[in-house]
Amino acid sequence: MVGNGLSGATIGFRVYDRYDELGEVGADFCIVTGYLPRDISGLSAGYYNRSPYMMMLSEGGTTQLLTIVPAPGFNPAEALELKIAVSPAGVASGYVRFGAGGWTHIGDVTVDFWPDAHAAADGCYIDSPTQGNIRYEPFIEGYMENIGLIGPPYIETDSLPDGIVGWEYEEELHAEGVPPCTWAVIAGALPPGLTLTTSGHVSGTPTAVGSYAFTVRVTDGQTPPASAEREYTVNIFEAQSGSIADMKQLADGTVVEIPGVIVTALFNPVLYAEQPDRFSGIRVVWDDESVSEGEQVNVAGTLQTNADGEREILALDIRSTGTASVDPVGLNLKALGGGDFFYNPGPPISGQQGVLGGSGLNNIGLLVKVWGNVTYVDSSTFLVDDGSAGPVPVTVPPGVTVSSDWQVVEVTGVSSCYKDGSDLYRLIRVRRQSDIVVPAGAEPPPSPP
């Protein structure tokens, strides 16, 4: 075995074929196994599928991976993380970092008597069909913690999002591996208008509708290099464009884009947006927390109807165009929700179903303001009743307090709905504590002393 690290290193291991010594390793880092000194930790995980060339050893019935240790002189008070990759030829590359520092390449070791990759084990003896009985005898001192292990690269990006013709597309592929990692398309083709850089950046503006399957390969910086491959499919859609009211009339499954709407509420992973003229609003499923209330945005995605009968957009993309504000629409509770709006139960559903007993303009999705007497339900719900349509439930998000002492309130929130059987019922979703206002003089009198 040849060590390319510091000369005269005092750590390493001796390798024996039963009683005959095959060689001794001394390097900046080493590979050890068998019975380790107390408080030196290893990784117990069975066969590690990201490191197919790492051998396993069985000690006391527990399968362990090869463990690596650093050169002498490291500070045991600092968190230590190590990475090692071993090729089929037995070339091991090691990296180390202390605390929050950067990764340092600490050397390469070539093992010219590397045992078979599928060797079985018993205690600290490895039974190899080609190498006989191989024993590793480490000579190390010191302690370590937070040990990490890495082998051939592992692609962490499971899928890529779909795109829309004319909408800028930008995504990043990620892989765990010995740096530097380089990317390439090896089969199929990206959607027209998109490119992949060697650093894994996918970007461009799609120009053609279709479903595009392609395979990428990532190659890492090991010696010799190792690689991994993954296939992706990206669908590119042509979106129908218009106002919220126009798009709500379309069927579930239609890809739409709605420009210039204002974000009125955030309930991660859901937000609400409405037209600046306050004519209509809609629920949007979007788990990117970069969007803020008061932003004016363009929304693109697929129409669908949720389990409570509310139309929504499963967003593919949201782009900010500036900021804007919108005031809530004041309503009595009879007007809340409204009647059917071009509703067709399908399948597929199109339009928005109205609430039971509702009439007039459908306002599900709008920011509204109502007033009424209060009935406490629990810590997240109360009923409000202005005498026009019966009590309506109001729900609050975590962190908002509901008081059993409230008698009359003014409530700002999103007009929503819930489903019971085939009917929809009125619901208000409060955003924050300041959306609930107890008018002066409406507080209960103080308790007598």
C-alpha cells in the first residue's frame, strides 16, 4: 500500500494474511476496522448503498462499515467530519473538516492488495475468496465525533418541476459526492429552450409544449472518478391566460396563468390572491415561503377542486411584479360565500359551487370583513352571527388567541368554505390576531371583587 500523505505519519494499520504481514499503512488518514479503542465511533448501517465498494465487517453480530480516522494533532474539542470514497481498484480519497470550516483533501491511498468487494466477515477477520484471511490491525490514538462517510456520488434531486411555454425556468440539480461534481445529459433531450450547465444548473425559457424525458450523469472528483445517473421527465404546458373569474370557469386539469393578482393571505402551503378590483379571489397551493402578503404576482398552474369544494390552483410558478394593497370587502353573513358561479359538477368540475342558501356574487377566495355576536367553540374556532344567515365558523391559525369572553367582534379574513355531504357551507379564515377586533364597549364587565 502506498500513502500519498505526510511522511512519517504515526497512525494507520497493519494488514495480515493470517500471521503474515502484507503491509503497513501510514498516511494523513487511514482506513481501520475491527476492535476500535473506546469512544471512537463508527457507522452502523448495514450495506451502505451509496458506497458499493466499501467492505462490511461483522463484530458481535452488528454490521459496520469501514471507519476512517484523521491524522494526529486534531483538536478533540471540535466537531470532526470526514468523507472517504474508495474505488473498485482500491484508491481511497479522504477529506476532513473541523467545526464549520471548509473541506480539506487529506490524501489518497492506493491499496494494491485490496480484498474482494463482496468479502464476508467474522470478527476482525475478512474471509476473501481471492485474498485469503485478511486481518486489519489499527494503531491509532485519540477520539473523534460526528463521523461522515461518502462513496460514489448520490443524486439528491428526485424530480424536476414542469414548466410553461414563455415562462423562465430555473432549477438546480444536487448531488452528494467528492468535489468537484460535473453534470451532463447523456440520453434524451431537455425541453427546447432549456440548457444544463456542468455545475448542474437547468435554465432557459421553454418554447414548445411536450413531455421530455432525459438522463443526466454526474461525475465526481475521485481518483479514478465515479459517476451516477438519473432519468427525469419535464412536461411543458401552454397556459390559458385571463382573470381569476375567467379561469374559474374552466375545468379542473386546465393549465392557467393569471397576471397581476395581489396576495392577501398566507397559510403555508396555501395562499390567497385576488384581482385588484376585488371582483374575485382564489386559493393557490404553493409551498415556497418567498412569497409575501401584499405582493402583486403572476400565477401559473393547474386548476383543481379541493376536498372542501373550493377551486384552487396547484401552482407551477409564481413571479413577483411589485407590491400592492387591497381592502377587504364588507359583507353581511347572508352575502358571504354567494351562489353558484358557472358551476358544473362534471367530471371534471368547472366553475365554483355556491354555499347552501347562498345567492348573488360568489366571493369564495376574497378578503372580506364581517361583524356579529360571538359564540366560543374552542381555542381555534368561534362562531360569528349577525342575524342574517345563522352562525358562521371562523378559524384561526396557530398563535392566534380565541377568547371565551368575546361578545361582539369585527372580523377580517378570507371567505372560504367547507363541505358536508354534497353541500358547501360558509367559512372565514383569519390571518392574524389583529384581524379580530373587539369594539370599544363590547368587552364584558369586570368581575366583582
